Amino acid sequence: MRRRVKVGRPFDLSVSVTEKPGSEKAAPRRVAVGREFEFTTKVALSGDLSEAKDAETRSRIVWFAFAVIALFLLGTAVLGFFRGEFSAVQQVWSVAGPIYGGIAGYFFSRHGKK
């Protein structure tokens, strides 16, 4: 794909300088920056989209797991509120906590990121 970038065409730039209140000086300027040049860009898309699909699938699984665990925690919290005891929340969190920790540790770790 060839694209011509036009650089260096003169354009008008009017500057307004105020020295004293009420007196303005307008000076038109002709500015030329550089000269025209050509460049070529190549855009290549990989035909293999399996990595993108894998990442999308992993993302959906993680969000589904987060949503299901959040619903269970919310349900047990409401149940505990009405019953007056929260042992069910503790039991659900004892299962959900390591899952949350594993997912968060994988996706938010510094390992391999620069």
C-alpha cells in the first residue's frame, strides 16, 4: 500500500501579539516545514487466529467462573443474613477462595511481562 504524505506545503499562520491593552499587531506568516516524501507501508495479517480464539475462550471461562462464584457467595450471604449465621459463606469461600486466587495469580502475575 503506497501512501503519499504531503509535508512541506506552505500554510498561513497569523499571529496576534498584544503589547499594550487595546493595541494588537497581526503579522501573517508563511511557514514551510520540510519537503514532500513517499513511504511504503505493508500490513500483514496472520491467517492463524487460533491464539485469539484461545484467549477469548479463556476469558469467557474466567468470567463465567467469577460470575458463578460471586452468585454463590451472594446467595450464601443473603441466606446467612436471614438465618443469622454465616458458616455457609465460610464454606463457599473455602472452595471459591483458592479458585479466585489461582485465576488472579495467573492473570495478574508479573511473570513474563516486561
